Amino acid sequence: MKIGVLTSGGDCPGLNAVIRAIARKADQFGYETIGIMNGWKGIFDESYKQLTLQNVAGIINRGGTILGTSRFSPFEQKDGKDILLHKISREGFDALIAIGGEGSMHIAQLAYEAGINVIGVPKTIDNDIYGTDFTFGFDTAVGIATEAIDRLHTTAESHHRIMLLEVMGRHAGWIALYSGIAGGADVVVIPEKKTKISEIVDVLKSRYKRGKLFSIVVVAEGAEYLEEELKPKTGKKKLDDFGRERLGGISYYLAEELEKRTGFETRATILGYIQRGGMPSAFDRVLGTRFGVYSVEMIKAGKFGRMAAIQSNIITDIPIKEVIGKLKLVDLELYKVAQVFFK
Ligand code: F6P
């Protein structure tokens, strides 16, 4: 059995834990594991690297992916499907494990429909993949964002300022909500719950009236509806290779507006790629390891066209086609918990 493994989409802490676990479990079954470099592009470029017990050693604590990644889609290329099938059969892959986010699962499903034995492993710091309670990378990102909030408190308190922290979260505000609760934010702004700027201003003013001379506001980058209130400041956005708008920057505009409307000095910090980089947390290493081991067991059981998932702390699998085109948005009950502290 020859298994190809690829990582696709944005990098994420925990990817190397999955790669290591796949190679180790495959070795136990006597399977050969080939790393495909730079996502699906590696198949087109015929860029491969044999994964051995030696070269996956010592990588569980490393961020990013030793295989490299890209947002390349074979099905967007001229004759892409034929090239993909030809190259996979020429290389002699019996099965592929695609580790990626929603866009990558979409490609995995198309590959499966084209006749390739694909297994999906969900990955994103945004934690918004449908069908799995958690994705690895999320816990690490929340830890980093929480530490950032703790650190922003220092300047907020000393200078009596409103401090905004912008975190990732394209469609879902999981990172904002979790870190906001953990860091004691005074307002959390997420894509799923439209919050008017006037509502944020009311909370901030009432805090100052009560003698609270500083505030912390956490904003998810995808809270785009705010732009309607802030227009025409935010211009046209660039697109990434999956055709998605590049986000980031909403907090700068919001900070300006809050300062204007409250009269309080306001600053914004965009956490950016810091929250996606560096060492994975212990939780993400364990989850990545569980997914990696399980994905090889899925291959043994012939469970192709399916994605590994964690549900109620049990590792299981679901059809990839049930996952794509959907999102796991934040639990509004959890938002209500955060809201208790918006005052
Ligand atoms: O990993 C998902 C994500 O973090 C999104 O929240 C964000 O919009 C995107 O990646 C940005 O990644 P890149 O700049 O690498 O395209």
C-alpha cells in the first residue's frame, strides 16, 4: 500500500503532528508513506518526499508543515482532472490523505468523484469545518490570542484607552469568542452576530461612567457587516488562490470610529499570522496525532471519500460531501455567555 499525504490551504499548528502520526501508523501496517510537497500542486510538479521514521522524528512540536502548502486546485487547471489521474496512477498511489480546510475538502471530494481513494483530515485555526467539534490549530490560536488580550490590558489600563484586538475568523468568530471569554474582553464582535457600532459605543461609554477607564474589544476579521457602517473607507480587497477575499484591517477603521464617537483614545492591534504560527499546544498535538493515526486506519478499512472528525471526544468519520459548502458557526449560547461580560 502506497499512501500520498498532502497539506493544503493555510498553514496551521498541528499539521506536523498529523504527518508524523500518519507515517508512524502506516509503518506499523507495513504501508509506504510519500509526502506530496506544497499541496495538490506537488502532484502536478511531481514533487515528493518519502516519509520515514527518521524524517518525521522530532516534528510534533513544530508549527507549519514540513510538506509545504498551497491553495492550488487541480480542478481549476486546464485538463486538470486528467493530469491528476495520470500522475497519481503513474506514481502508484493507492490512497491519498488530504489535510486541509473547507476549500481543500472540496478538492478532495472532486478527486474522490474522479476515482481517487481520498481520505480528508480537517484543519483550520478558524474551527469552522462542519461535522467536527474541533479542528487542530484552533486551541493554539486561542491561547496566543488570549495572551495578546492579557498583554493589551497593560496598556489599556495604564493609558486609559480602548484597545482593539483583531483576530482571524473569516466566517466564524470562534477564536474571537473563546479568547474574548478567556481574556475578559468587554465586547466581542463576530461575523455571526451583527453588532452595530452604536451598541459597542454604548457599552464602552457605560463602562467609563462606572469608572472603568479602559476597555478591551475583540473583533473577528470577518465581521464584514461593520463595513457597511464604515463605508467608503474599506476599498476593494485582493483575492487569494481559492478566489476568497483577503481579509484583515477592519479593526483600524473601527478604532477610528470608536474614538470619534466615544472621545476615548483608541488603538487597534491586528494579531495576524502570529496566531497561526509557532508551536502547537498540547491539545492540538494530541488531536493531530489522533486524526493522523485514525486516517491510516480509515485507509485500511477502505473508508474513502470520508473525513476524520471528532465528535463528543470520539474520533469518527463522515462523508466529505456532507462537509463541503457548509460551515460550523459559533454556538450562540456561548455568545450569550460572553455577553454577560459586555458591560
Ligand atoms: O487559516 C484560515 C485563515 O486563518 C482565515 O481566517 C484567514 O482569512 C486566512 O486564513 C488568511 O490566510 P492567508 O493570508 O494565508 O491567505
